[in-house]
Amino acid sequence: MDENTRTVTWESHVYFMGFDWATKHHVAIVLDRAGRVVLDLQISHTAEGWRHLREQLVQVAGPELRQVAAAIETTCGPAVEQLLGLGCTVYPLNPKSAQRYRDRKSPSGTKTDHLDAWSFADALRTDGHAWRRLKPEDPKIQELRLLCRDEVELIGQRTALVNQLREAVEAYYPVILEAFEDWTLPAPWEFVQQFPTPEALQKAGKRRWEKYLHTHHLSDPRTYNKRLDIFGRATEFCGGPAATNAKSLLAISLSQQLQLLHRQLHGYRDRIEQLFCEHPDHDLFGSLPGVAEKLGPRLLSECGDDRSRFEDHEALQCYAGTAPISFQSGQMHRVKFRRACNKHLRTAVHQWADRSRFQCTWAQVYYEQKRREGKSHACATRCLGQRWLKILWKMWQTKQPYDEQIHTRNQTKHGSWVLALKPAK
């Protein structure tokens, strides 16, 4: 059995390592139970550096490195993978908590890599019994999470390129902005390549325009003649020769980049769907109203498959950022937006909650009631997401897909005010 999968208790830890990681080198300081420094070294982020760390740990703790607990200011990345590979028990440290532990050791504000590593190690030694250790995840979940996050980043790049393309076209070819509503689709990109200038469009003639529209399935009677009319007056209002020559070249370059990115996104989507379908929780997350084909994998990858990770639904809500932060001191009580959370999960939950309104009557009723209370769209959607996460956590624990009838019975049983508003809607 792998060392990382064995049962680990806090009492089994004999040595406590603070690990300050960086891109090219890392600092590791190891304390014993009495707080004495038994190892202080800096290693490079290379195979040789990690081998040296292992050799030094074995000399201090013996071959059983499971008794070494390591505190690090992150939950993922190459450094975490290497520490788990060594057999250490990893305890991730919240960056804000790490700053507080550092300030406790150095009130003057001094900061060095060795001070960070030592403060992490001592914090783990004294307070680590209440921390939650990092459990190795299923590689497929890790891959799915990375793919989903990278897909979102690529979609952001596509949006940036689309905005640049629209700006370039507006400078010399403004009329075709009226012809296409959605510039995230390939049709307008290919139009720019086939007819890069107003003169080229005019020279092509009506028959080529019609062929283009039919080829790209743009022959809807409601817009067909309108587009032909727009093409016919493309030369009436356009840029001068200098702007046309320069910006048409930029528009072609941007459209080609968009086509390449579009193919890459299709590859990401195929792999994400494959991993999502292979996972045992596919039916559970896929049953959620409004998740469609993209949000299900994102929700699954961010939640993971460790059911003990969130002890109750409130822990999941805090992790997703839908739960507000309450500040109370004396007679003062404030509630504010939670910023320290998993931003990827918060975005996915927000999109899911917004889409669920069109498939669930109770979700729309709940949203409308929050709007009547004076909340903004974003706040009302976040409140709805908070309610959905409570349902998701229960489904996750029981491994039961979402059932509208079961949820309605639960609403009736508990006298939900949402259910009382349904007849009015």
C-alpha cells in the first residue's frame, strides 16, 4: 500500500517541516517535538535537489518519512506533488494564516525565506493538530480540474481576440459588424478571410455572398435578405486606403488565431467530456438543472471526490464564496462579501445558479423574491447559489442524483416559503 494512503494520526508525527517554496529553489526547516531545529537547508527545484532533501530527511527521521509533517503555503503544484511523493504528510497553510504566523514570530515586519519556513514549522508543531491534512487526489480529478481551468483561460483569450478583431474591423469595415451578432462563432472569422476588404466583398458579387451564407447555415429567412443588403452597401462607409491596408491584415491575422483557438477548445471539450463521463459521480453532477455540458465537469472537478473534505454544507458554501463573512464586536455587527474562496468554483456556481432559474420553478421564484427585497442580480444569484450548494452537498453525501419531486417533498415537509410562493407565480 502507498504510504500516502495509510491511516495517518497526529500522534504519529515526530518531526515538523516548514516548506517555503519558490520557482527555482525551496527552503526547508525541520523541528522536533520540542521545537529544536534538526534540519535547515535550501534546495534547488531539480531532481538532484529533491533527492538531496530526501537523503537529509532519511538521516533525521529514518526511512519512514510518514512521521514527517510538512506545512506549505499552497494546496497544489509541483512542490506539493514532490512532498507527497516523498511520503510526507502535507498540511496546506492559508496565505493569510501564514502571514499571521510570520508576524507572530517577527513583529518588526522582517521577512526572509528561512523565517517563513521556521514560522510554518513551529505553527504546525503547536497548532497543526487542528489542521486538515491534504489527501492525495485521483489523478483523473486533477486532470479534469486543470483542463476545466485551462479551458476557461482559453475562452478568456478568445474573448480578448474577438474584441481586438471587432475593433480592427470597426476601423475600416464597420458595416459588417451589423451582419453578425455573435463574433465568438467561426462564421464572421471566415467572412473576414474570404472578403478581407469592402472592395473585395463588392467584387465578389451576390452569388458568392449567397454561397457563403448557405455554406455557413446563415440562410434564415428572417436575416438572409438583411445580410445581403448590408453586404451591398459595404463600400458606402469604410476606412481610407491606409487604414484598409493595415487593419485588413490585422483582421486576417486575428481571425486565423481565432480559428486555431477554436479547434484547440474543441480538443479540450472532447477530453473534458470523456473524463466527466468516466467518473462515478457523472450522473450525480449531470442531474443538476442548468449545468449543461460545461458546468457539470467544472463543479465536479472543484469539489473533488473526497466526501470527508467538507464536514457540512456550510463548509462547502464558504469554500465556494457564497456564504458572507460576519463581523461582530460589541454592538457592531457587519456582514460583507467573502473574497477568500475558490474563485473557480464561485464562478461555476454563479453561472449554474443563474441558468437553473430557467429549468426550476422554485429557483426562479426564489430569485424573484430576492430581487423584490432590493438585492442586485449578482447578489440574488449568489443567494440562490448558496441554496443550491446546500442541496448539492446533501446529494454528494448520499450519492443520489437530483430529483425535483424529492426536493418538493422536502420543501413541503419543512414549510418552505419558496413553495408557498409557487402558486402566486
